[in-house]
Amino acid sequence: MNLQNILYTIPAILLALTIHECSHALCAWKLGDNTARDQGRITLNPLKHIDIIGFLFIMIAGFGWAKPVQFNPQNLKHYRRDRALIAAAGPFSNLIMGIIFTFFLWHLAANLSEPNRAMQITTIVISHAAAINFGLFIFNLLPIPPLDGSHIVFSGFNFKPELERLIMKIGMPLLFIILIVQNTMNITIIPIGRMVWAMMLFFLRLFYSV
């Protein structure tokens, strides 16, 4: 990525990761666990959620991570259900944000009669924000540990803790291998980019039809 794209992308990444992690924390608190709240994770302050190494990976390699939100299973009334809800809260918050930014993008396009430099930059920033949020939604729902999708899948099965730990151990290096191969060898294993643009196009058409 060149410097200009980085400057356009940083605000969107910070916002998307912050909303994502805050949603995990808020959901856990609403379901009866105060762990994340006590750790100060129910906040829109990105400094509470951003992992510096993970953030640098996002900027350099196109994938990375934030600080994981912790919860105490013993504080949840319905562990398997609540675990799935906590895991799903992050990705679905990004889906909502992606839809909102796509609406702003449609509104700009529908009402922009004389484009100027400021509006062009605003449009680029908003389109980046929509794409990043849709990307986080899709990526985190993949059923590969340690992504949120794996926790949703695990909650549907009564795996023994030992088996789950083993799957988690295998999942993380597998995910890194897939992403590294995809990014370095130009092989599409997980077509997230195409899925992101398909979602943006779908919602843009939906807004135009309303």
C-alpha cells in the first residue's frame, strides 16, 4: 500500500476494530460477565483494543488482529448459546457498520452534482470504511480458529476441552499459512475481496431501488 492509501485506510481500520472488540465486550457484559467491562473494554477508545503488532500486520500484510476480549464462562447462564452470541457480536457489528457506510456512499453518489477534491477524498475514505467492515464481517465468520466463526461452530458441538485446544492449536498456523500463500503467491483460497465488493454492490443496488 502507498502512503496515500494508508492514510485513507487507518481511520477505517481503527474504527472497525474498535467497534468489533467493543461489541464483544458489551455483549459479554449484557449476558452477565463483567470481565471485559472491568478491563475497560466497553469503550470506543481504540487504544484499549488495538494490538500494535496486529495493527502493523494489517497495514503491511493485509491481515492482523486486535486484543482479544476475555470472558469468564462461569458467569454465563447458558454457556454454549452465550459463547456463540459473544463471538457473533463482533462480526455482525462490522456488518451493520458496512451497511451504514455503504448508505453514506450511495447518498454521496446520489447527491453529488459537482465533484470536488474534498468530496472525492471523502468518498474514498467512506468506500474504504465500508469495504473494511464487510471484510472483517466475512473474514471473522470463517470457521477457522481463532476467528469468531470457530467459536460459533464450537458452541454448537459438545467438544471435549482437550479436542478443542488441539483444534485451536492447529487452526492458528493453518490460517497464517492460508493467508501467507494467498498474499505472496497470488492464489485465491478465500475470495474475501470478491465477496466484499459483491456485498457493497448488493446494498448499493438495494439503496438505489428504495
